[in-house]
Amino acid sequence: MNKDHFLNRIFKFENFSSEELALVLRQFEAVHFNKNEYLIEKGKVASYYYFLETGFLRSYTIDTEGNDITTKFFSENDIVIDWHSYFLKKPCKESIQALTNGRCWKISFTNFMKLFHIEAFREVGRTRLINNYFELKNHSISIIADQAKDRYLNLIQEKPAIVQNVPLKHIATFLGITDTSLSRIRKEITL
């Protein structure tokens, strides 16, 4: 897919003037990544904001006992970003790693700020930020208030591509359960 077509899916270019559209498109650069490659690493400042075209990624951190815990999955059309690090120039507290090969479109902070005067661009960013916040909030509440089986069923319903393409060990930590518990839940569902 070419840059214009993909970014049109993200930005709905009918909301932009032709001059604004040309400016937006010039700011993005294609990035191909390989499985296990890092787009953002813990301890470094995030320099780019990515729109994921193909592939799967995850953000994760290491807990106090040394366990690798997945905090979010990214799939087609998602924004891949560490909001705090990108905008406040603070070191990342988690890493974002490719689970498959794929392609995304990146924009630097400087180029992002060049576009911020465009109302339609600001609106896309605002909407994505709000949706990201609600997704994070809902996941946090679900970990506390929902049964593990319900969390898994919800993930299947909301993001079936994740369940089909991501290793189960990462899904288990994202759901706040062990691999063994996830296996048991999967057996219950298929019976």
C-alpha cells in the first residue's frame, strides 16, 4: 500500500485542504521492521510517533520480580507511541517490540509540531489520544474487576487478530494471568 492511501485511512483527507494534505504527507517516512526489533526502548526518549500499517507489536515492562509483562498490543492502523516520552521528552518506562515483521509510518516530534496548526490534524490526534486513554482505563479496570475468562473473551471479541497472531505467553501477561490459566480458559471455551 502506498503512503497516500494508508495515511488517508488514518486521517480522512477530505477534512484537509490540498495544501494541508501535501504538508502532512511530506512529514511521514516509511519504516520496515523485523520480528523482535524495537521501535521504542525502555530508558530512551521516544523520538518518533508511528502509524502501524502492517504487523503486530507489543509494549511491555519488567515487573519487580523480573517478569516480562505485556501492557498493550498494537495492530493495523494503531498509533504506536509512548505518549509521556514523546511529548515530555522523558525516558520511556517500557519497550515497544515487534512480534512480527511489518511496516509503519513515522513522524518526528519536530515534524509533528509543524502540523499542529492544522485543525483536522489536531482533531485526529486528540481523538486518538482520548481513545487510547479509554482503552488503557478499561483494561486497568478489567484486570481488577473482571474474571480472567471474561477478559480473554473480551479480547477475542475486540481484537481477534491479536489472539490469532500473538504468542499466548504475551496474551497471558496482558490479561494478568499465567500461561497455565490461559490454557485452561481456552480449553473451557472450546468444549
